[in-house]
Amino acid sequence: MDTQQKKAGVWCFIVLSSFLWTIVCGEAAEKDQQKPVKVGGGETGAEATIVAGPPIKADQVLTKNHPQYARGMACVECHKVAFDGVTTSTKQFMLNYPQLKNAEVWKKIEAFLPGRERFVLTSVYNNEPTATTIDMVLDKDKKVLYAVCEKGTEKLFQIKQNPHVCAVHYAGWTVAGGGKKEWKSVQVKGTAEVIPSSDKRFGELLEKYHLVRVSAVRAPLRFDIVQITPISIVYFDTNLTDEKAGVYQLWKRNK
């Protein structure tokens, strides 16, 4: 065997050895990466175990052979998830956890909003959002919300220019308050209409609102009414896991 052949043989051996070593190391690294890691309990108290999984898209649904996971865990704890502006983390929860029927979700929303409830309302004008606190009353039959607002406020002007609004009402555990670690909220997306006191609907809607600050005689001089028609509502309730349902539930008007 001449020198050239010997050199070629040595290089082949080196390349083959490097290739095999890469495979061995890669398999070892993969096994090490997939090794379950206990990471402790979450807000629900359930002990969680992380097992590194492959990258997934946000709209993927759990397979039948997916490993068991602790209550309260999210996909991003084990997977790199490709989110976008349409399929968000909340929607991912809805795709992968049991969903209630639309009518069942509405009943829970009704129970959560029994009377005048404090919301955060967000309106938008010139691409700038404004968030304000406001009391709202749910009309259970028409499935709309009513709010009484001081005439001339910023949100009324913005709603007249752009009727698209969001609103949130929430309740639950706080560090300072202690108690049971549970959370509930409704996240409302919809359209709003300003109903002035000159509108024939004003008196009827004012009665549904149950004024407490001023008399019904003074109200038309001072207030306008905002009617919010929800297009969709995300109902969040940590207690739903006890019902074997997802903590995020979606209600849609046209469903």
C-alpha cells in the first residue's frame, strides 16, 4: 500500500470515528435532555415534572399517547411553542383541555356577574388605548352589559369614534388577602354604543342599572348610558379543573 492510500485510509477512519462519536454524543445528549426533571408544585399545589419535548405549533392538539402531566402545567414548560397573533396561549389551552357547551359557559358567566360589578373598560382612539374602571350590569336575556357614564368623559368620545372595546372583571386570591388560591375572570370583547338621555331607551335601561349615587330625576342631566354587546367572552376559573374541564372557556354570541 503506497503513502497516498495510507493517508486516505487514515482520513476515512478519522471521519468515520467523528461521525460515530457525534451520533453517540447526540443520543446521550438527547436522552439527558428528555430525562424527567421534578420542578415542584405550582399555584394548584400539584407536583410538576418537566420532560423536554419537540417544538410544536400553538394550534396543535394533544395526541392520545401524550405523557401524563400535572394539573396546571402549560405546554411551554416542556415544548418550544411557535405562537402568533391568532393562536395565542389562551387559545392553546382551549384546544387542549375539555370545553363546556356554549350555554353552559354562559350560565357560569351569569353566576359570576349577579349584579353591578366593577370592570376595567378599554377603549381606543388614534391607536392609543384608554383603560378606566366602571360599574356594569349584565342583562341576562339580551346578553349585553350596561354602564352609566358621566357626560363628556374621554371614553364616551372614544367609543363614538371607535365602538370596539374590551372589558375585564376579575376576582380571586391575593398575597395580602390570603385564603383559598382560586381565580375567576371574564374577558369581554365586543362593541359599545353610547345611548344619550334623549334616547327613548334611556329610562328603561336606567332602571336595570339600579342607580345609587343620584336620583332618577338628576340622572338624565348628568349621565349617558353605554351598552356593550359582547362578541366573545373568555371565562377563566381555576375551580373548573375539579369539573374535569379547562380553566379557560370561550363563549361566542353567534355559536
